[in-house]
Amino acid sequence: MKLHLPAAVLLLAVGGALSAKAESLRATPRPPAGVASFLGGFSAVAAQAVWLKADRAVIDRDEDRAIVLLRTLVDLQPQVVSAAKHASDEIGWNMLGGHEDPEIRWSLAHEAHRILSESIDRNPGSADALHNRGHYVAFRIGGEAALEARFTRETDPRGPAAAARSDFERALVIAPADGEIAAALALVAGGIGVSAAREARWDDAADALRSAVRAYAIVLDDARAQLGDEVDRPGAARDSFQATAASGDALSALLDVALADRPSRPSRLADFTREHPEVLR
């Protein structure tokens, strides 16, 4: 599933070009009982030691040991969302990238997803935890046909795009002005909407496109708040801002087509295709 809109949107969603947000250790109160509670104040020290050992195991390509250590790291600090992200990145991106066997690739992808899902359960008020899982599902699992098929069959029958969209939408309820989360939602929901429009599934298209258009508005508001007058002066910031605004406008126009009554839709679709030939290609 690819959305044929300006490349700036993809860069914005994946890298946060207009909404760069520093990675931080975000703790939620009252961590669940377990190893961390048993160790009390020593859990942070123990986690640092495990982190170093896990990194060494990854470098040495001792994957079984690395996975055990990374899981231990997450269990030591269950309230630290970025610890789960680090573990899932190592397992579900770095280790997975070193294998060609489909079963091993799925096993590693599934383990990374499980770690991120546990992070959500342990930190129910964290938008970052939801964003982390949504990003992994959309841009790693969703980027490979074999993983997509296994995920849909064994984890979530909605498929990776719809699952990621749900995570991003839930995250925005918690952090409604977060431009980085909104950018990811804009890309994913926009892709779902465009795919549905290509297949003339207009109710599904309208549902997804509404979500995407709302997300674009948040992205643009966040960009203007962070960049100020830069979005009005010649330069890369203005170019990215304008490209993103144009993408949002294109999806808004497609939403109007999806919402049109049946007799008028063909002519409105023809007008849209003429004005935005790249979108439904």
C-alpha cells in the first residue's frame, strides 16, 4: 500500500521532519509488581548493567542471549517506555534484518510486537507506547508481504495498516496535539483511504480519509507552532510545509468525492483525477 503524494509527507511521518521530538524516558506512576518492585531503587542500576550486556550480545551476534537480556531489561523497568522500544528495535529491526528464513523473521517480528504490546498494557496512559507499536506495525511489518500475511493470520485479522491506524488514533486521544503521531496517522490512514477509493469502497474510504484529514490539520498546526515564521519564508521549512498542506488538501478533496451522493460521484471523481492525477494511480 503506497500513497502517491509528495515525498515530504513520508519523511515527515517517519522522521518527524517538521515535528522532531526528543526521545525521552517517560515513566508512569505505580509500576506493576514484579522484578522492578522486588529490586526497588536498585532497578535502574541493574537495568543499566543489563543494557550493556545486551548491547554486547547484539554486537557478538549471540541472539538467544541478547533476547533474554533485552526482555530482562524491559521487565526491570516496565514503566520506561523507551526501554521497550529499544528492545523491540534490536529484535524486530536489527536482528530481523540479518535473517532470510521466513520463520525466523516472523518469530523475531512477533517477539518485538509482543514487547511493544506489553509496554502498552503496563503503561495504559502513554501515547508513546501506542505510537511505538503503531510505527513498528506500519513501517516494519507492513513493509513486507510475508510478515503482513503472518500478522494478519496470527495476530490481528484487520492487518497491519488498520492495526497501526488504531494505535495512532488511540495515541492522539491521549496526546491530541502531537504532530509526530499525527504525521504517522496521516500517512497510514491516507493510504487506507486511497486504497479503498481505488476499489470504489467509498464508505471505507470516507472513514479513513476523515481520520487522515484531521491528522494533517494537527501536523500543520504543530509545524507552525514549532517553526513559526520559517514556514512563510523561502527555504526547506516552507517547502515541506507547503507540500504537506497540499497533500492534506488532496485527501480532503478525495474525501469530498467519497461523501458525494451516487449520481454526482462519477463527475466529481473525474474532476479529482484530472486535478490530482498522482493520487489514485
